[in-house]
Amino acid sequence: MPNVPWLLDVLRGAGVTCVTEGDWVNRYRPGSFDPIGVLWHHTAATSSASNPHPALNVCINGRPDLTGPLCQALVDYNGVFHLISAGRANHAGASRGSGPIPAGDGNTLMIGWEIDYNGVNQQMTSAQYNASIAATAAVLTRLGRNSTYARGHRETSTTGKIDPSFIDLDVMRADVAARMSGGGGTWSSIVDNTTSGRFTASANWGTSSYSTQRYGTDYRFADPVAASDPAWYKFAVPTAGAYRVDVWYAANAGYNSAAPYIVATTSGNQTVNVDQRTGGGAWRSIGTFNLPAGDANRVAVSRWTNGTGLVIADAVRLTRL
Ligand SMILES: [Zn+2]
């Protein structure tokens, strides 16, 4: 039975962008469906801005060894929910029991999100994460269950599934709980030097994967120069307010002793110099800044410094306070 025909309204009510895929309400597997929880997956397909939902067709139609639909919704690269089924889907297999979810038929017990990223050398995008948190909180509220009823497939699988990769599921549940408690949830967004459409640097910036402290597959580097040639990170800041800015770089004795990070705040540019010889391979806060709303270049790494050594531009994260 299409037991969750309310899914579209509930998700849209939570501010989640949705599209419906054909007759999604009446596309489902025979058998029981009485969900009490939400299960997160990754598809193992490589998504991108130009190919945001590579696994959509297989999630709708299934594959030779498994009949579709394979989830209730697919979450694309941009965080858009594609609604595929309002009934039972082949996503969970058997549950071994996890938290309050008992052992049994996972496809009866849980609504599944297939989040479209490869999980090997590609992480979930911030847009996918934020939308999945909002959707999970809204559905669990509708089901009358708390955040412990949100699980990852690797927690319930009886066959060694590893999805969703790169996600701390306890942090996920804490974020769902925060959203359910009426907090708007903490908005956070990461732009890496490889994030499509959000990182800009001139050809004077080289590309390297030398240091294992890199974020993602590689990072950019350039010699210091007394000229303006910054690498920019563009963010869609949701509301005007205070944001913590964290930076990630690979550290090395040959990297810059005073790399200037420029933050474009509501009151003009502010610069924080960071010693990139140490403290790499982790998020490092450079402070809290008031930012205007809107999608714009918001943080830069400048080459214009008296510091010595290569200036590194890797990843930047904004978090609303
Ligand atoms: Zn899975």
C-alpha cells in the first residue's frame, strides 16, 4: 500500500526542495510497509553538478538482481529530493536490529533515502546532508518517533553494507534532534577547491595532491606575490548573521608562514593570517564574522603576504552560530 502519500507535503513543509518522479505514489513493491524509522544510504554512483542524479533511473526501475523501486526518495547532488515511492521499496533488506529498530524486515520498518554520491572518493555534499537532516527530522516528527529512529544502512545491514560513507551517524542523529527540537538546525557548508562552481583561482595557482593532509583529492598552491591574485570560495549564505569560518589546509615546513585569509563581511573585508607550516589536516577556526545573506564570493586566500613559502588553498567551511 502507498502508506506514506503525505511524504511530499511533509518534506515541502520542512523547506526541502522536491520533485516527483512519475506516478511516485503508486510505485511500490507488494508486501507490508509500516515504517517507524528512516534509513540513510549512499548510491555508490559518482554525482556532480553536471550529472546530479546518476542513480535515479536504477532507483526507480531497479536492476537485474533487485526489482525497483529501490528507495522512497533519491537525494541528488544539489540536495533535491526526488520522490520515487510512497510505499514499500527494496532498499534495506533484512535488519539485524539497531537502536530502537528491531531485527526483521527492513523494507517494512523504514523509509529509505538513497543519497547520490560514490562513498569511496566522494563525500556527501553539504546540500545533500542539510536536506537529508531536514527531511529526516520532518518524517520522524510525522511518525511520532525521536531522532534515534534515524539509522544508517551499515548499522542495520546483515550483509556488511558500508553506506552511508563519511558520515558520523551519531552526529547525524544529534543534528536531526536539534532540528526536531525547533532549532533551525545548524547550517554549515563546505567549499573545497574542487567544488564545482564555487572555487575560483587563476592559472597561477598550481594543483597538488602531495600532502596526505589534503581535503578531498587535491589542493591549490602558489608563490607569494605583491599583487592581487586571490583564490575565492563562494557560498550561498542563507541569512545575515554571525558565522564561524573554519579553514582546512595541508601543512608543510615549506608552506606559508602567514597566509592571508580574507573574509568579505557585512562591514568590509577582514584578513586573518594563518601559519600553514603547522596545524594542517584538520578544520581550524579563524574566527566569527558577520556575513550578509546571498550567494557570493565570501572567503579568499591571498598570495599578497610578507610570509614565506607556498600559499595553500584547500577547503573552507562556514557554520551559522
Ligand atoms: Zn544501502
